[in-house]
Amino acid sequence: QVQLVERGGGLVQAGGSLRLSCAASGRASFSGYTMGWFRQAPGKEREFAATIRWSGGSTYYADSVKGRFTISRDNARNAVYLQMNSLKPEDTAVYYCAASARPATGINDYEYEYWGQGTQVTVSS
């Protein structure tokens, strides 16, 4: 069973940075998987933030985070990261890591079979 554990959330002032990590386990390799970061703000639906193909490393971002967030993966550690810079109060949300073993665009939450428990990011103004 694939397990995902997110870390790195916290409270930061607007303009600051945070780096989220997602430790993936349950497979010897995640080659072929699509990994994603989603977020859900209070009272809002979960929304896509970023995705990466484990093989090849191609990435795609939501317009709202493009140019500020960077998704990456570490093959040796079976980990995925989300570097978040120039944070804004509207980035406040619970951030979730997700994994899909099936072919996926990576931008829709229904494409993912596995989810982490989430980590809270709060950006103060």
C-alpha cells in the first residue's frame, strides 16, 4: 500500500517561503507515477497546485502558483517537494500530496488513488 506523509507546513508572513515535503513509501520505485500537490482553503473546494511525472520530471502548475512554486522529486529518497516562494495570504490552505500509478494529466484530483493526510500552511498579511 502506498503511503504519503507531508511535512513542512507552518505559519509564515506574506512574501516568505516554505518548502513542503512528501515522503512516499510502499513501492521500491515510483517510476511511472504521477505526483501532485493540491490545496484546500476553508470553505473552498480542493484545487490543483502542481504536478510532476516521476519519470522524466515534467511539471505543470496552476496559474495561481506559476512562477512562485516549484515542484521537484528526489528519486533516491522517494520524495516530492513543493518550494513555495512569495507566499500570499490567499495561499493559506491545507496542502495535500497525491500519487497516481495510472496514466493521468495530473491536474484533476479524481485521477489520484493515494493521498497524504495534509499539512497546514498559513500565510499572514
